[in-house]
Amino acid sequence: MTATDLTYAIGFLFAGILMALICNLLLLSFSQTLGIRNKNDVTVRWSNQSKPSLGGVSFFVVFVFSAIAIETVTMSGNIFHDNHYLGLFFAGGLAFVMGLADDAYNTKPLFKLAAQIFCGLILVYTDTIIDLFHFPALDAIFTVVWVVLIMNSLNMLDNMDGITGTTVLFILLSAFFGGIVMHGWEMDLWSLTLLSMIGGVIGFLRYNVHPSRLFMGDAGSQFIGLFVAFVAVHNLWNAPSEVNMPSWSAIVLVLITFTPAAVDTLTVVINRLKKGKSPMVGGKDHTTHHLVYSGKSDFQVWLVFVLVGAISFGLSLLIIWHIKGGVVWPLPMFLIFFLVVFYFLYRNTLRYPEKK
């Protein structure tokens, strides 16, 4: 890494942090009611306080800023000539607008699902496809399912201060440093965009960690969900195929990287189906909520997810290192971590049931 590369890296990271801090501060200053939904609704919302729920707008602002900065500061040429980036930009824009509409009007679930599917189709059309089955049609379908799954999973996880933002931060760090492990440092479009978004998430968490001053909102969870789904395809899902490693190694890598979100979503789906309830209806039955029922404070729950996310991050880099080296036999053992986390968090939901 040259001194110029390091300067760009630090600059884009801190610019993302600064833009997020300024954006969220302006949102807080502009109106105490901007973006507030479900006021005094404590059936779905964990917090019984009404707070602005447009904090995630800063994600999209940082994303657009990074595009402008890459074009003007690095003089790397027209980034929209990159088909993958073009797909990310338009799918991300659609996800953001759809989330914004849901924050404002509480849109119907089928509308959200249709928009999420269309986001996935945009990525597929612009050649962002998970190379898992090595059959184009199956890979395309799986990619769309992946996009919808992650957009909904992160939206469901956004149920307590700092949880989704922290989970996303460690996933983006895994994608960024995983790319370095696979290819070495490259000051390219993807590295700078990732650094900006990592900074944007850090800046958002300044206002979202307990006690939070604002919520992410659907505008944030839908856009960041789309962005995370994209970078996972770009830097994680397709990493094994680059070095002719078996496809199942990609499943291990992604499952470990997404452990906090995957465990929470799986736990909620299982428990709701057992009760005959729809998995898509909100409630206070997430792993985070049950940790509070067990006696932990909101801040302590956040620390639990910080720990799980940090371990997931470290293990994901170790998995990528094995993949790059062509070593597959240790990879199934990494699944023990996922199973342990799932066992303890799921068991906790049974020991400390939801309080009415």
C-alpha cells in the first residue's frame, strides 16, 4: 500500500463518518417528529419513546457522497461504466425509496416484497449473481432469494438500539478485509465505497447505540440490507469460485459472517411457526428481547451482539485465508460457532418467554 492509497483509505473512511454525523445531527435538529411512526405503539416497538426513525437516511447520503467523491477526487473515470456498480446504484435507490415510503405511509407487505424482488432482479440483470450451483437460472433465482432474505432479516433485526448497525458493521468489515486477504490491497471503486459505508455506519451508531437518539427506519434497513446483500455476493459468496474451491465453502463463509442476523431470524421464524403466527408480523420475541427478559439491560444485549459480531468477523477472515490457500478440511468445524450461538440464544428464548 502506497502513502497515496493510505491517504485515500483514511480519507474516505473518516469522510463517511463525518457525513453520517452531520446528516443525523441535522435530522435531529430539524424536527423532533420527522419520520416518527407508530407513536406510543409499544406492541411492536421495543422502545416506548417516540424518536425520529430516519437515521438510516445517512446511509444513502454517504453512498451518494462516495460515488461523487470517487468520480472527482480519484479521477478513476465514469464509475457507471461498471455494470455491477450501475446495478447497485439503481437497486439501492429503489430500496431506499421503498423504505422511505414505508416509513411515511406504512406500505403493505406485498408492495415491499415486490420492490425487494425487483431489487434482486436489477442485480441479476447487471451480472451480480451468486455462483453457487453453476447453472445460470438457478444461480439467478438464488441471488434474488438472497437479496429478499437479507433485506428482511436486517429489517427484523432492527428491533433494539445499536443491534442492526453493529451487525452490519462487522459484516462490512468482513467483506472489506476479506477482499484484502483474497486480492491484497486495491484502491479501487469497491474498496473506497466499502470504506465510506463502514464510516457511515460508525457515524450512525454514534446516535443509535443505547440510549439511542434516533432509529434506523425502513429507509435505512432496506437500503443497507440491499448494500450488504450486494457486497456479500461480490466479496464473500463468489470468493471460493475465484480459486476453484467447492461451493459449500461459500455457504460456511457466509453463514459464519452473518451469524448474528441468521441466528435471530432463524429463532424468530421457528418460534412463531410453533405458535402458528406469521414470521413476518412484528413482535417482541427476538433473541435481543429474550436476553432482556433474562435480566440483561439493553446496553448489555448490545455488548453480546458486539462480541458475537466480532468473533464472526475474525472467523470469517480465517475461513477466507483457508479458502485462498486451498485448504477445505477445517471449514466444517467453523460451523460449531454458529451452532453454539444458535443453541444459547434459542435456548434463552425458551427459558425466558415473551412478557405480555
